Amino acid sequence: METRRQGISLITAICLFIGTLVVIQLWLVAAALDAWLAGESGVLVPAALASVGLFGLNVGLLAYVRAFDARLKQTQDHG
């Protein structure tokens, strides 16, 4: 059974991880833009694919946090 304290710790850790992933995505955009402006188009597709992958990971983590929170609220309402 999850407790409220465990839930808060888990959600905090996931949110910090999501924040880190967003910073990495911003860095990817900046690096891709810099490469594009320098005329190096070979970097654009891998950077875009990595960014899409990170976005998918962020969406999955946010969905997990929402499901975990709903499950935690449901167990508190019944218990």
C-alpha cells in the first residue's frame, strides 16, 4: 500500500526528473538551431528524434503521476 508520504516523495522525484528532461530538450533545440544556422543540417533529424523521445517520456511520466495520485486518493477515500 502506498502512503501519502511515499506518494509525495515519488511525485517530487518524478517532477524533478521531468524538469531535467525539459532542460535537456531546450538544450537540444538550442544546439539544433545553432547547427542549422551554421549550415549543418545533418544534426537536425537526430535532434528532433531525441526531442520527440524525451517528450514521449515526459508524457508517460506525467500520466503515471496522475494515475498514482488518483489511486492514492481512491485508497484514502475508502480507508
